[in-house]
Amino acid sequence: FSFLCGALIIDIEIFLRGNMDSYQHSYSPASQYLQDDQDSDDRSTTRVNESRQNLSGMMSRSTQRWITALALFSLLSVAVVVRIYTRDDRSSTSSSAKKHKYNDDSSDNRSKLFDQFGRFIVEDFDVKPTFSDFLPGVAGIYGKPNWAFYVNRGQGIASFGTLSKDYPIMEFNSANKAYQLTSLVGFRTFLTGYRGKNRDKCFMTEPFSPDSSRFDLQSEEATKESSTFRRFVTGESKASASKLPKREMYVGKSDMEINEIDYSNNIETSILYFSLAEEYFSSLVRLTSIKNIDNSDALTVSALDGLAKMEPDGGQLNNLLKNMGRTLEGWMSVSHGDNGTSTTMPFYKMSTEPADSASVHVEEGGHYCLSYIEDDPLHLLPIVYDTDLVFGQDTTLLKPRGLMASSVKAMIEGRQYGDAKTSSCFAAIDDFVLAPGEKVTIVSFYGKAENISEVPRIATTIASEWYAERKLHASRSIIESITDEVETNTSNALFDGHVKQMFLDNSLRGGVPLILGDIEKNMELNSVDEDPRLKVYHTFSRIHGDLERDYNDFVIEPTYFSQGPGNFRDVLQNRRNDVIFQPRVASFDVKLFLSFIQADGYNPLTVEAIVFLVNNSTIADELATRFVGNATGVRAQRDALFHVLDSGPIRPGQLFALMEDQHIVINVSKEEFINEIAAASRYEPLGLFDAGFWADHWTYYLDLIDAYLSIYPDGEEYLMFDVRLPYFYSPASVRPRCEKYVLSFTYDYKGKHVRQLDATNEEDELKRKCQLEYLNSTTGLMTIDANWQHDTDSKKYLTSTIGKLFLLCTIKFSTRDAYGMGIEYEAGRPGWNDAMNGLPGMVGSGMPEAYELKVLLVYVLSVIERFERSIVIPVELGELMDKIDSALDELEESGYEDEDLNSLLLDVPQELFSYWDKVSTAREEYRSLVAFEFSNATQTIESSNLIQILTRWIKEVDTGLLRAIKIGSHGHGDDGTSGITPTYFSYNITNWTLTGETNKDGYELVNATAMSVGTFPLFLEGPMRMMKTSTTSDEARNIYQNVLESGLRDNKLKMYSISASLEGQSFDMGRMMAFSPGWLENQSIWTHMSYKYYLELLRNGLYIEFFNEMRGGGMLPFMDPDVYGRSPMECSSFIASSAFPDPSRHGQGFLARLSGSTAEFLSMWILMMIGPSPFFLEEKTGDLRMHLKPALPLWLFQPKAGNDDDDLTIGFLLFGSINVTYHNPKQLDLFGVAPERYVVMFSNQTKVIIEDSAMPADIAADIRRVKQVESIHAYF
């Protein structure tokens, strides 16, 4: 009855409106889609309620009362039905369930949010809150990518180009400007035409013009009370409103499409964008389809379709376009690839690179545009590039006033000018006749060519039937080949899709690991640790720069095996789980990143792709002869390839680019060639110092080690003790305190205080001089050896992995602050929270790093205890270790103890200060000794001595951790008694002596003689890191409960903010104080940190709490997409919290996709689907075993297709290859329990049944080699 009443109300509404098209369907929020079956009834009542509200403006008062009564009766009926026939299943801990109650029905709801290609649908996209996004910039291994960003304004694409934002084809603008300018300077489509034979009744329209956006209707939907709506109901503006175009955007993983239905002119326009894949040239592809949706009359249409403003090629133009754009136009011109015989191959270029220099560089490269009608690819369309012809004197580009006064035909036939001005790029069609239901598609390619002679060749390549359709399929297939690695099949289709999107975005920042060097049969069964010919090469990576992250300079090289550099912390975290998704990677990432540890305990900021070096000239000569031949006609090519291979380090993309430039043709496939080159080479990591040393970067090493040990527990001893690693050599150095403790004015100039400034000497001349010893006299460039620390015999200094970890233990233990609590931010940069940039100046320290030091010490101690092996360290490090222990002896002899932890003074006790001063001096002396090289002297430390040292250090760290909690945090509404660990401290130097020296800015330098500690409000990072030291679930649950009840919880959004309120804090702490509360790092929901926190809940066995947080809207895809403001598939760096002044922004996501949250989510996925340690060693025998111990709630299980509902299943791909199916016939939450039985199917169709919770050694080894195993069925 309730549903009949609802239907009656809706029918009345439609009848009164008199126009079915005006009935606007509004989606329920995704959070409702993802609830239990009870919600389907709730959604029905919601629609009934909304329909009743909409009718209120059209009905008389008496009729309204009748409808109200009927609707209320309907709601009451629904409530009764729901109460009787549904159960309360909000908890994830139900031990059993009735049939048909496991599925969230998300497949049906997903179809409402997504199209048939899995693309998120944004209705009326151009009037929704703004967001930015990007195409993936992936063209395949043997393709050349470009970059392209888009927004939900205009026709989408806001900027695109090659390599970096310095080389735009459409100018790069920050998001705020892109939202304003895209509809003007971006892609535009102008249509003119007439119906039937009525030439006198011509029309002109611009699809996707903001002039015809549904702003009023969007406002009406939001307020339900607007005057526009009242006018619409009364008929005042009904006709015009009903004719507003309907627009949709489709956000896909590999492409983006927009669609408009123009009811006034009966025209449907759709535009699809994707990056060209698997070609020797790069291109942004645009497909514009114009369809006649009139039922009776033919449409004769002319069109201009393309870019309103297209930039030329001519060097690094981004800054020049913004700062001297008018002058720059003097260099601009448009040439023609067909020698000027037509306008079908325009070539946009600068005459020379714009520079005031004695060296003049003539510009050869340019940007091209090639267009044709899809059904006629052999005939290129003319391009209108003269902006004046299109827009006339309307320099705002609002209207095509030139076209309004002329015609497309006249433009095609007339003369155009492209010199000394910014040109346009419009493909033109004239008088194209479309029968009812017929469409025409304009296919356009925009890219860069190194020479104008390449344009005709490109034109020939693209001129084949269905070329664009094949390339669209290829583009989608490439992305799917990446995301298929984490194929997941649960009852929740949104969750399954989100897993793939997060894996893609994680890969775009960290890179996709390729295994090169497979040159023999069965090598694919070996890992890179087992066969030195195998190499790991990461492709598709880039730094996270985009329209919103405009501060980052991304690089996407337009080469085969494309990649770009990334920041150390980002790349390390995004590669954290490489070995779990692809076991052949083995220990590669561990060795790579630990090689970057410097002698001073820091690391470079920039991580670049590894390079290959062919082992010697003889091998290079053999390879060149083999792949080119030795015939007379190819001798020059052979010699050229030899010189390329023998000239030093090279990457695969660079190798193919050089071969292309020198016209080297090989006689084998590209795959065979590069595998042979990799197998015959060694690899070298590459890093680059930049912008200082961050205090937290070392804290992520154990993530790599833990991931490796979860797959190769039998490789731990070898990795720790027998692998030899180098030390990265940086041209920068950390200054001693006497060179960075500066007496300066307070920010209000009312007094003086001591600050730690210029803590890092970023250009140490003596260190640079040391590197010059490794200069290549032929090329004038530094050799690879310049990146590594050497000994006094000029040999690259190597040490064991455990030796490098012990070095970190020693240096970080010696860097504890004066109160022994946090790790000092001594090198000028803070930890994970970059926005605390002022904290190092406040002589600050961090508890996150202190908790990580505890974790590292415990791990190193466990390794020494288990394997009972000694380690060899540099004698300089041994001296530092001895001085630390001597200072600890003196501290113990002083008799100091914290008398009452509940009343600790903020002034640092003299005994602790004296210890800190001695240890800091010892650390500075050590760094002075190893600044340029290690001596040849080493020191062996026996395991028994190491155990004593590490145990003592752990005890000291524990004392400091307890002391920190007692001192507590202090902020707005926080008196320090929450029981939550602080995250930061600062130190006020209360007494000092002048050194008599000044720094480069003329400030006096001082030596500290006394300090007091300063406190800060709560930050989420502190308790998150503290959870990593929890030994029981109860300890972690206590932390969770305290955080839940603190100022870190955003109760409105049911999320966790990066910090509590910062009200009243000093601006000295960093830029976060410059932001409004709830925005960026000031009390917003920073998803990376909140996801780290959620991950720790899962790691500590807080399963109920974790899944309640997930489904409660704290994690994607369980957020309301209408509030989130973008696809729930895609993560954002931060979400505006309820602390933000504007409530309309609360819950909206910003800074899309490429963030560390993807790594945290994938770690959660691994724990959910696989468990923490799938491979382990049998305690008694030491044999390798494997088990699967997932953490899966009942609500994620689904009935198996074709079977009885009692057999609930979840499926996923293990190692990107093995189909795993979990069977849950008992219908239980599976939280950390192993199966009772496994059925393993091998690729030769052999079936093995294991009646045990773990698989034996031989099966475990086969599964780890992946290729021999087809599927695993696990029964619980």
C-alpha cells in the first residue's frame, strides 16, 4: 500500500507538470546504497517525501493537506513493514544471517552511479561543485604518453601537453583559474545549421556553453524554495527551463566523456577524450559526435570543433606564458605539414627558443592537430587556426562573433593568419546532412612532433578505418591490465571497483614494476634474487603534480617505458607492497631504498628510475652486432648502437629514443631486445638531493622489510647479514648546533629568542669538491660513482643490511630531544606533516619518529637474538656508540630519576640536558669524521654485546615515551589529560652563550645552556604511530577509544582530522596556521593520515571498530558522493572538515588521487584478503609454510552463482594471477582465522587437497612462484 501511495503521488506530480522530461531523478547518496536491504524501503520513503515537497508549490492548500496526509500514512506503513520484516544488521559482528541478507544490493545501485564501462556519472556536471581530475598519462610500455587534466566545466580538458607543465599544448593553469577559463580558452564546439530545407531558419548553438547551464535548476534542487522554482511551477518560465540542455560527465579510469542533449535544437553532442596508446608518437585523442535526435526532420549542420587557444612548441613556456605572454607572441607562427597546400596539417611552433642569449636555438619541433570524420579517415578536415576569424574582436572569447558574421564555408575558403599571435585550432565541417537518428563523429589528434616532416607520417598512421576505436580499446585494455592485478569479487561492487582505482593511482605514483631480463625458458619462475640477469624497472610513475597540487613539478617522459622522478617518501610508500603483488620483485625495493641511507642517517629527496650499464665494451659490441648485424650496409647503425650501449648509464626509454634519433633498426622485437640488454647489464639506483632532509623518511624502511618477509621469511638471514649495500653521498650536510642556533627577533619584534635556522648546508663546497673526483673527462658529467660514499682507498663503501639498520638505530637514538622524548627535527625539515615547517626553527621534535625508533630497535634486537651473528660497522660509528653508552653511564651515576611523572616540570632537568649535550656533540663529531669518506677501519660487534646495547636503548626510549604522555598535549579545549600521546614538542632555549660568530644573514650564533619544553595540541599522527608499538589488541583499543572521544574526531562527518583545533597557536609552527580551520593541514580530514590510522586498527585486530569506521562513511567508497563532490572510486588528499567556516564544503574532497592513502588502502586490502603473513616458517622444522588468514566481515560475502545461498563466497586474485575463492558456509565473520581445508588447482590440472590450516612446503613454494598454480579454494 505504501508503494502504491508513493506511485500515486509521483503520478500526480508528473501530470501537473505536464512534461515527463522535466521530472528530474535524483540519486540517493552512496552511503545509502551501501546499507542493508532495509535501506531500499528508506529510499522509497525518501522519494515519496521529495515528490510531496515538490508538489507543494503547484497544489492548493486543501490538496496539499490531502497529499500530506496520504504521504504520512504511507510513511507510517513503511515504518511498520520495516519494523516487522527487517532485522537490525548494522553491526559487522553477526555470527549468522538469514538468506538474501548478505548482499548490499550494490550491483543494482552501482548501475545508477556508473555506466556500462564502469565510469562514474556526474549529472549536470557543469553546475556541480568544482573538481579537477586527469587522464592517467599511460600509453603502454611501447607508447609515448602525454598529460591531460580536466575539470567539470566547459568541455572538460583544462590543460594538456608533453613531459611537464613547462611544455603545454593547452596552457597549464592552477585549478582555481582552470575552473574560470576552461569554458573560454579550452575546447569549444560551434554548430550552425537548419532543419529540412528551411535555410531561412538557421540556428547557431554552442554545446556545453555555460550560457545554457542549469544553474537555476541546480539551485532549485538544493533549496526547494527558490523563486525560479516558483516561476517554473506557475508557468512563468516553464518553456525556457524545459529546453535547457541535459549534460552528463563520465569519469573513467582511462578516458573521460561528456554528453549534452539539446532539447531546443534536438541535437545530442558527446565528446570523448583519451590518450593515444602504443604508438611512436604521443597524442590526445578527441572524438566529437553530433547526432540528430529529431524524429522527422533531417539536420544540415556546419561545425567548428577544437581548441580556442593552442600554444606552440618552443622550450619551457609555462612561466613565459604567464609573465610575458604578449611579447612571446612575437616568436609564434603556424606552418603547414603539407607545404601550405591546405590547412589540414597546421604546425604550431616558435621560430627560436625565446631567450636573451648569445646562443640561439632554432626551434624545429611543433604541435600538430589532425582531424577527420570517423567514416572518412583518408580525408583530413581543414583547420581554422586564425582566432580572429572565429571570434572577431571579442577578445573575451565569449561569443564566436566572427562566425556569427560569416560562415564556416567562408572561413575554410578564406585566408588565415597565424603569425605573432596566439592561434586557435578548430576542425571544420560544412553543410553535413544528418538524417533523423544519424550522427557524425569528428576524430582529432593533438600532439607534438620533433619536426614538421613527421606530421604527414603521423597523418598516414592514423588514416585507417576504426583507428580511433581500436586505440580507445587499447587504452582501456592497458589500464585494465594494471588494475586486474587486484581483481576482487565481493557482495559490494563499489568496494570492488574502488580497489582497482586505488591500485591504479598507487601505480601512477609509485610505478608498475616490470621484470626485464627474461631471456630463457622457465626464467619466469625465478625472482630477481635468484637470477642476477633479472632486473626490476618501474614504469608509469610520476610525482603527484596536477591542477590542485600546482606546487609539484611532475614529469611524464614521452618515451617508451615512460616514467618520471618522485619524492622519496611517496615512492617508497607506494612501492611498499610490490613484492606482495608480484613476488618476483623479491628484495629489490628493500635494497634500493636502503642504499639511499647516507652516513649521516638521512637520504636524498628525489628518487629517479634506475639506470642500466652494460657490463663491458666487449658485451656491448656483441649486442650491437647481434641486433643490427655486421653487413656493410648497416655498419654505421651497428657502430651507433655500440656507442649508445658503451657510453654509460641509460634507461630503456632513453635507449629507444636514441635509436630512433639515429635511425637504428634492430632485427628482433623490442621485447627481446630490451630483455637481452637488461640481462647483460647491471643496474644502479639514482637519487638526488633537493630541499633538505626530512625527519621521517627512515621510518618507512621497515614497511618494505615487513612486506618482503611476509613472502620470503626464509630469506631474512641472507638479506640482513649477507647482502652488501652502499651509502648515498649527498652534496649537503647537517650543520652542528653552533652554526644553526641563531639569536633572532620574535615575529612581533618585541624581543629576541633562539631559533634553529639554516640547519642544512645545501651546497657544501668541500663535499662538491669530493664529487668532482668522479667527473667524466669526456662528457663533463658526474659518473655514477659520485653518488656513493667511498673509503680512503676510493672504493665504494659497502656494509650489510643489518649494519645500515644499526647505523639508523644509533644515529636516531642519539638525536632524541633534551627531555629524551621525541626525535629532534635537527636538519631543517619536519616529519610527515610538511605543514609544520616552522617546527624545526622552534628546535622542535617529534614523537612519531620516537615510536618508530622503538619499533626499529625491537626489530633489530629480534634479528640479532634469532640469528646470533655479529655485525661489522665503520669504526667511526663504533666510536659514536661508545660515547652514547658513556653518556648513559654518567646519567645513571648522576642518580637522576623522574620523581613524579604526574608533575613533570617543563624546564629540562640539568642531568638530562647534560646527557643530551654530550650525545649531540658526539653525533656532530661522527658526522665530521664521515662527511667525505669512511676510513678503512671497521669494528666487529658480537651478538651478545649488541643485545645488551639494544636492550638498554629500548629501555631509555620507553622512559621517554612515558614521559611524553605525562607532559601531554595542550591546546584549545585540551588540558593534557586525554591520555593520548602528544605528537610534537618545541624547545625554548632559556639560557645561552654567544659563540662570537654570525650566520650568513648576520644573526649571532649561540650555544644553548638550558631549555624548557613547549607543547602543542593533539595530532592524529602521534596515536597512529603509538599503535605500532602496541603489543595487544586491548592496548590499541584503549588508544582508539581515547581518540574517538577527543578533538581529533569529527563527529559530523564521522571521520578523524589531522589535528585538533589549533586556535591560539603561534604562527611560528608552520604554514598550517595560515590556513582556515578545516582546510589543508589545519584540522582537515587528511586521508593519508586517517587511512594510516584505520590500517593500524586492522593490524591490531580491532576488526569491529575498523569495519564500523569503514561503513560509517570514514572511508571510500562508503562516502556520500553528493557530499564528497567527485567519484567515490577516487581518493582525495584531504576532505574539508566540519571545522571549515563554510558548511557547504564540509565533506568535500580536494587534491585528487595521487596520495599515500592509496598505499594504506592496499595494505588494508592485503590484510583483509590475504592476512599479515601468508608465508611463514614452521617453528620446529623451519620449513616454509603458507596460510591465508583474511579479515572479512560477513556482509562482504555473496552467494555463489548457481549455488544455494548457504555457500557464501569472496573471490580475488592472489599475486595478480591465482584465483582464490573463500567459502563461508557457516556464515560467520572471518576475522584472522585460517581455513580448515584448501583445494589447490595447478596449471596442469592437477588438484591437491590439503586438510589443514596451512599448506606444506612444496605447495607453498609453488604458490610463491605463481605461474604453476591456477586457483585456490579455501573452506572455513
